[in-house]
Amino acid sequence: MLAILQARTSSSRLPGKVLKPLLGEPMLARHIERLRRSRHLDPLVVATSTEGGDDALAELCNRLGVRCHRGSLDDVLDRFYQAAKPLQPDHLVRLTGDCPLADPQVIDACIDFHLAGGYDYTSNAIQATFPDGLDVEVFRFACLEDAWREATLTSEREHVTSFIYRRPERYRIGHYRQERDLSWLRWTVDRPEDFAVVETIYRALYPADPAFTTADILAYLADHPEVARHNADITRNEGYLKSLAADRKAG
């Protein structure tokens, strides 16, 4: 199944984060290394911007042998749609480049859940039970086309799938959940504190097993609870909340 990984270097809270060295490789390279262990993700396309600051990101993709599409910096929905359009998939997966602890098993399970349930859109992050940073979205290309044609709000152009999941009366929405609620854990990278947590986990686990799992991370954090507390006070989905505020201001 086609996977599109959004990434850019112009993050406001931690500029250049996707290229920050993580055990000798850019963070995005470590992320892609984990995604390549998925049974279902093929092909993988990195969608970045045409801004000069993202030239280095495109060069990294070339080095890694990963397809790269470049489009609008601000109209992320258009960038994402244009990356997917040439491949005309029935379904696709959206991932973001700030999640270097991505779990290929969770991704594959979410895809299986989506297909088995016949959903238009499926996510494990709206009714969140997984750590922030293991987010997966799976949806029909036809729904993406609807959003691309019809979305007008700032939040809907910046956050690719919000047009879809905010319309449950129009689309069949699936929520992939696990029994144990771990949504309080923050494994995404938006701020320096986040990167420090991820780097600590990589240093502890990667040398012994580059394919370390979510279970390995949880076992490590159980023995080192101070690591998880380091970024626990940061609000989840800060960027999306900011976009919603922009919608209200514009209205």
C-alpha cells in the first residue's frame, strides 16, 4: 500500500529536526529504516516542499533510494494529493516525519483493521490509546480527492486528513485502539525535549537491536521513568490546535 511520509525542515518549534543526527544518521533516515520493516508499505514516498531549505531532504531521499515528491510548503493537502495522484492508489497511508519511533507492526495492524472493516478512513490517533508518535492514518484515495477539491479552511489545507475525519456523517470512520491506554506517552519530536527523549531511547536500545520494538521501549521506560517524564507536560497536537485558532480568527 502506498505510504506518503510528510517531512520538511522549516519546523517552527525545532527547525531542521528531520535532519538532526540520531546515532550518526539524520532522524528521517532512522524513521525510514523502521518503516521499511512494514509488511504492507510499498511504495514509500516522501512529500516535502520546493523551498530551498528542503533540498538537503530531497538529497537524503536520493541517497536512501526513496521516492521524493516536492510541492507547496503551506498547502500541505495539495502537496500530499499531488504526491499520490500519479500512483492512483485505492487506499493510502499518511505518516509524518517527526515520529522516528514508528512501529511497523502497529502500522500493519491499522492497515489490516481498515481493510477488514471497509472503512473510508481509519486512524489510531483520534481516539488515542497509542503513544503520541505512533500515529497512523489509512484512507481511500477518493476521500483525499474530495478533500483536495473542497477543503477551504486553513486547518484543512495544512492538516491533510482533517476534512475527512471531521465529517463522520459523510465517511465511514474507523478507530484502531488497543486495550491499554498509553496516549500519555510522547514519542513524537516537536521540541528539543522530545528529541532528547528519542535520542535517549535510541542510545539505549538501537546498538543491541536496530529493530527494537514498542515492547522494548516500554520495558526500558518502566526501568527509567524519568525519561518519559522529560517531555510529559507538552500539549498533544499543538500544531493542529494552532490551525483551528487560525480558522476561528479568519471567520
